[in-house]
Amino acid sequence: MTYALFDQWRSTPSSSRPRLSVVIPTYNEAERILPTLAAIAVHISRSGLDWECIVSDDGSTDGTVGLVEDLDLANLKVIRAPHNQGKGAAVRNGMLAARGDLILFCDADNSTPIDELDHLLARIEQGPCDVVVGSRASAGATVANRSNLREGLSRGLQWLVRVVIRTTVRDTQCGFKLFTRTAAHSIFSRQRLDGFAFDLEVLYLAKRLGFSVGEEPVRWFDAPFSKVNPLVEPFRFLRDVVRIRGMAMFGAYREPVCPPLTPESPLLQQTA
């Protein structure tokens, strides 16, 4: 039964409004993207959901895009940025291209196993919840293979977030978040940061726009060869926290600045 459902997803395009979209930002993920896609496809196909997958590439130079395109899957789209901009830009492009009623973005390294999606889906369907954040800081979460340095930096940054941005979310940075379509398009059409602090901006906008946000504990494994530099990113994070407050003060978030991507967008056109 599982293979039959996967084969249907592989060969038959989903409806124009699938139940679920899964957005995966990538940058030079040739070694990890295929196992991640396989795990996601098997798990979600088993559920019987009508769904699509979007790989939003951020200017990879290692053949990531070619590997994904060669899979030739009916419900797998690839977004191709012309050059590297940052994870925030890649996620934004993917979220604005997604057609699903519910939209998940998750990391290409599969640090949070895809079966954790089941808990987030249950939470958002129980309501009232427009955004559900996979959390490594909630009771019941498990974190493995994380260095003491990264753990200490994470705790310090989260303290800063609570003081400056005043969010109640305990883990803003986990790359596993589920949105309703309305919330995703409203938030990401206003979201501007291209770096790793984009998660914080997204949650700030969710609160500002009146969307309800919940947290669900998840399992998380600190994958080797992370692209986050724990000695550099905290300083960029501090800079971006200030930028968020400044942009809010001067009205930058009042109106959308990025429209949803259409099939005619150059980012969605296959290269020869």
C-alpha cells in the first residue's frame, strides 16, 4: 500500500490546491538532499495526503539542483535562485510558491525527522492555531549530538529574543514550522531578512498580524557539517534583531512587498 501511494504521488500531479506543501531550502546539499527527500516522500505518501514538495535552492554550486531535477517527480518543484542570498530568502521563495492549505518548511539535513510532522498537523487541526513551531525547548523534546558551545549560544540568543522582541516562543530557530496558507502568505509576503535570523522575523510578524502561534516538542539531532557558524552567526543575529525593531518602527511591515510566485516566475522555470 505504501509503495502504491508513493507511486501515485510520483507519477500523478496533485490538485491545484493540495492539502499540504513541504518546502525544503537548500544550499550545496548534494550529499544530503536525496535521503531527506526519500524519507519525506515515504512518510507523507503513507498518510494518503494530497501534497507537493518544493525544493527552494539558494544558488547551489555542487549539483544539488541537477540531482533533484533528475528524480523527475510529478509533485516535486525546484526553485532556482540565480545566486546565494541566504536561508531566509530561500524559505521565503518556497513559501510564496506553495499552494497547500498547510505549508511546512523543514531543513535539508533532516535534523527533525519528518514523522514529527504528525504532531504539528494534529495541533494545527485542533485549533485555534495558525502557526505551529517545532520546539527543542518544550517539555518532551529531545536533543542529541549538540555541542556545549552551540547549546550555550542558543540559550543566550533565546534570552535576548525574549527581552528585545518579547515573543513567548521558547525556540524560535528550529527549522521545522507549519503554517496555514493564509498565515504563510501574509507573513512571508512581508518578511525581508535573508539570513538565519529570518525565523525570528517570521514569528514577530505572526504576532504583529494577529496569528496564533503554538509550540510542539520535537526530536532533533544536530547534524554534522552544519552551515551555521556558532562564532559568527550570533553577531549577525544581534544585528538582525535591531533591524527587525527598526523596520517595525518605520512601518516597513505594513504592506506586502513580495507577491506569491506563479508558475510563470523565472525562479520556477527549468533550465535547459
